[in-house]
Amino acid sequence: DIVVTQSPDSLAVSLGERATINCKTSQSILYSSNNKNYLAWYQQKPGQPPKMLIYWASTRESGVPDRFSGSESGTDFTLTISSLQAEDVAVYYCQQYYIPPFSFGQGTKLEIK
Amino acid sequence: EVQLVESGGGLVQPGGSLRLSCAASGFTFSSYWVHWVRQAPGKGLVWLSRINSDDSSATYVDSVKGRFTISSDSAKNTQYLQMNSLRDEDTAVYYCVRTNRVGAPSYWGQGILVTVSS
């Protein structure tokens, strides 16, 4: 099974500053036919279901603000919020959907400093 | 508008069974893959199962294999998760999730709470 390791567990960032969350998979999740990494990023606010922000590691879902971006390097993946807004306070998860079981990272709680 | 509505949750004793439903509107399930994910109170997300819309085959995480079964009813445009031999540790909010057009788990239902307790 692919292990997804997310860091940090929690993060406090000042409004307007950059927030960075990392995710590492234990093996490649790159589909050679389309050269895409099968990794998604989700945002979950209290009492709500997760909302997908990014898929294919770096493709922003329709309607997601462009301050959210995803990047990739081998088996290392990063979600960046370029300028933190108050409404971005949430728990963020990554998930690999390349090979079942489609494992999630453990989550990162993002707060305002 | 894409909508997924889960139902069928509630309180069940250990060893009991429940069948969760996931009703769709705004699209036809047969064109997409569907995942089930759960979240224990205060904990992270755990992927459980996926049904392949192409051939109705399903895959499961080891912790529920042999106990949970995913199925679909195309006439009702509804997916089901049959859960048997329930344990205390199955207590969680259960979500059904539809993929987008390129297979990413994209659209989530609001979730339904299952409590396993005597």
C-alpha cells in the first residue's frame, strides 16, 4: 500500500502571509500514459465535508481561488496558499488516487497567527 | 447542479448491520466512479471503497473487506454501502464521493453519522 505522509500536523500563519503544506508518497503516483501525478488536495472546515482544491497535483478545481496552488517534485507534493485569508482556516488533506487503497495524509490544521 | 445525499445512518449495536444510501441528482452515477470515505469523530479521512462504473467492480480497504459491500441501482440513481459485522471502531461520518471527468474524487455528499455502540 502507498503511505502518504503529510506535514506539518498544524500550522499558524499571519493574514496575508504564505502557508505551505507538504505531502510525501511512499512510491511514485505518476501515471505514465498522461504524465500526471494522481494526488488531490482538500480543504475541510468544521462541520462540512471536504472540498477538493487541487487534482493531478497541480490542477486547480473550477472556482477555487488562485491563491491556492499545488506543486510536485517526484514523490513530494506541496500545497501553497500565497496570501492567507481568514476564510482559509481549515484542515487540509492530501490523497493519492493512483492505486487502491487510495490513502489520505493525516491532515494539517491551519490557523491564523 | 451535482448533489449527493447520504441516508441510512444511525445507532446500531456491535455485530449489527446498516445499509447506507447515496442518492444522486444532477447527473447519472453510471458515468462516474464512486468512492466511500469515513471520518471518525475528531479524526482524519479514511478511504473505504470504490465502485467502477465501467464494470461495477469494487475495491476495498483491508479493514472493511468481507464486511462492507458497495453496490448500485441505476434505476434509482443511487449507490449503497452495506455494512455488516459492525464494530465500535466503525463509528464515523460516512461520505460518498463522486469523481470528476478525469477520475479525481471531487464531489462530496454532506455525510451521514453511523454510531456503533451497545
